[in-house]
Amino acid sequence: MKKVFTILAMTGLMLLSSVQDIYAQTEPVAEKTFHQVLKQRFIEGGPFFMGIVLVTLILGLAIAIERIIYLNMATTNTEKLVNDVEEAMGSGGVEAAKELCRNTKGPVASIFYQGLDRMDEGVDAAEKAVVAYGGVQMGLLEKNVSWLSLFIALAPMLGFMGTVIGMISAFDSIEAAGDISPAVVAGGIKVALLTTVFGLVVAIILQIFYNYIISKIDSIVNNMEDASIKLVDLLIRNK
């Protein structure tokens, strides 16, 4: 969680400094860059709902970056690990293999250690330990991913809510003016639709990260299952 809060704080400071730069600008710019136009549209959309969508983006990116770092660190060359464990068992027995797994990072090595630690109770006990601890490691891999999917669903809904409220404000302006002025209608609708655009943009960005994280988790889980089967076969051969 410390990593999440650190990344969250850094991302928030960067985005807030960008927003502050907009308000600090007083002189008109002849030609605006894409970044400047984006910031201008953000301000035009209104501080309340646009701010909520921005917070959703910051939280989602913080979780996505933390998960990507964790999953990359959890990736292990399972073929090499299986071969190293087999060599260690051949030369130094189960204790040597356990020491190798203890000094190797990643969920596969942790699963191997749990299986080897139950080897004295029999192959069946070792296999049960591998399966049970595999479920624990899978839960660690999927940690906080549900929050990311929540932010993906939440961002466009907040945008749509901002649009509906903006449309209501536009009709209130028309009612107060007593006349359907194109300027009043166009201005109100533009401001209302900006929240939807930003909500959809946030959802698209987070969805890309989400799909990458899910595919990474599936790849690691498949490697874990394949390596677990190889470990059980190795334990059977060396019982």
C-alpha cells in the first residue's frame, strides 16, 4: 500500500501543478498546443465533476502502475527454476532445493518451497500444499485489480452525470433568460458534454492498463500451474 500512496502522491502533484499553471496564465496564446487545449477544456468542464474524474484517473493509474511493477517482479523463468531445483535435489537433497527456492523471488519459487517443505509428509501432502499456496499467490497477483475495474466503470458514469446536470443548468439559463439564445444553448451543452468526453477518455486509458494487467496475471498463473505439475512429477521421481 505504501507504493500505491507514493505513486498516487507523485501523480497527483504533477496533475495539480498542471492545473495550477492554467489558472496562472493571464496572457492569450496565439497558437495553443494540445496540452494547453486539453487543460483549457478541463477548466471549461467545471471544477466539480472534472475534478472527480481527475481523481478517478489518479487513483486508477496509481493502482495500475503498482500492479504492473509487482507483476513484472513476480515474473520468473520457470523452466530454469525447475531445472535448478532438480539439480539441487540431485546434489544436496530437499534442503538444498528449499534453500534455492528461499533465495529466489517470485510466486513460483514460493509455491515450490511450500511443496518441498511438506515433502517429508509424503507426495500427496506436498501436492496439496502446492495447490493451496497456489491459490494464495493467485490472490496476491489479483490484489486491487477489482478497484481498477471499479474506476473504469465509474469514470464514464461520473461524466454522464456531469452532462445531465450541465444540461439541466443550460435549461435553467434558458428559462431565466426567457429566450432560446443559440449562445446560451451552445455554451451550456458544450460544458455539459466535456465531462462525458473526459470520463470516456479516463475509462479508455484505464481499460488499456486493465487488459494488460489481466493478460499478465493469466500468463503468470499459467506458468505457475505448469511449474507446479513439473514439481509434483519431480517429487514423485525423487520420493
